[in-house]
Amino acid sequence: MILNFFFKHNTYKHIFFDLDRTLWDFEQNMRDALAEIYVNHKLDLAFPNPDTFIDCFNRNNHYLWDKYLKGELTKEVLRYKRFEITLAEYGIESKPLAETIGDEYLTIMPLKTALIPGTRETLDYLANRYKLHVISNGFKEVQLPKLQRSNIDKYFEWVVTSEHSGFHKPDKRAFGYALSKANARKGESIMIGDDLEIDILGAKKFGMDQIYFNPKCNPHQAKVTFEVRELVEIIKIL
């Protein structure tokens, strides 16, 4: 059912956001952090250029992150393994270097401040009308610094990570824990995120309305409550 874009939905009181790739520009910030690491550790001796290093890491990180979300890999192993595999692909066999870079990545990454276009405008509008929260699968020690460094932490009452709740989205219990912390009911809450499976269908199965942020217009057959291509379109809905 497609609802009128210009009808204001006054039943909502709580808005739950995903963070990475929804508000915080993960792709740009990741590339900036990895470019620094490439220079700091003279990785040009192995990799032909920064883009090769970044693309290789991105592929390995995506693969291992999926295993982490499924409980097949611990956080501690993920932190260095994604770099160990990346380095090994270009002839650098060094677990100590991978561990060093893994720690450095988590230190540098949260300091980057690129936001998805429309983030501040959208949050400025919503913060005066709703209680805003974050539900994230990201590591707890980096998610809050990302918000603080980008100066958007002021908008949110609760920032709940999977490490706080003990469950990763799309597990229903991840959403249940976040709503419990915010003292919110399903019927007065809505989830906004960029990942169809993890954010949107996860929230739908839990019983929450959703806004699918789909900037690349990825085709799908899912029935979602709302769908937008730009964040500022949310203002027309809420």
C-alpha cells in the first residue's frame, strides 16, 4: 500500500535511525581513513595505488562482516582479520601489522565527519517534532564518537548498538531492546535505514513501520511502509 507522500503521520512519536550509510557517510569516511593508513604504513610498496588497497579491504570487510553478524566470527578477530587477508593478497604476511592497522582504523574512522546529503536539514526538522534514536550494528566504541565528531549526537536520546542489546539487526530482539530503552511502543515508532534486509525487513518483521532510504534506487519487490531516495523527502512524510 502506497500512502500519500504529503499526508503528515501524527501517530509517530519515536524515530529510530540506522547510522552508517543512512546518516553518516560510511563509504566516504572509510575511504578517507584507509587512504591515511595507506600513506602512514607505506603500503604503496605492495599495493599499486590507494584505490586498490581500499577496494580490496572493502571486499574482504563485507565478507567478514557478514560472518560477524551471523555469529560466525568474533569482533576481536574481525578487527584484524579483514586487514590480514587484504595485506596477504598483495604479498604482506604479517598478523602484527594487521592488528596495528586494525586498531588504527578504528581510531581514525570515527574522526571523519562526512554526512549523507540532507542529514542536518532532516534532523533539524524532525528533532523539534519527535524523539530520535539510533539502532546500529556498529561497534559501540566508534558509533558515539562518529555522532559527536559530526556534531549530530545532540539530536538523539538513545544510541543503541548490537553490543548493548546483545543482538544484531535484523533480529527482532535488537529492535525490541531499543524500543524498551526509549520507552517506545511499536505503533508510535518508525525505523529509517538504508539496508533493506537488515533495517527495513527486520523492523517490518518486528512490527514497526519503516522508511527505506534507497538513494541508488536498488530494485526490489518488498512491501515497505515508505521509500525515499533523498533524506529530505522524509520531511514530506513526517
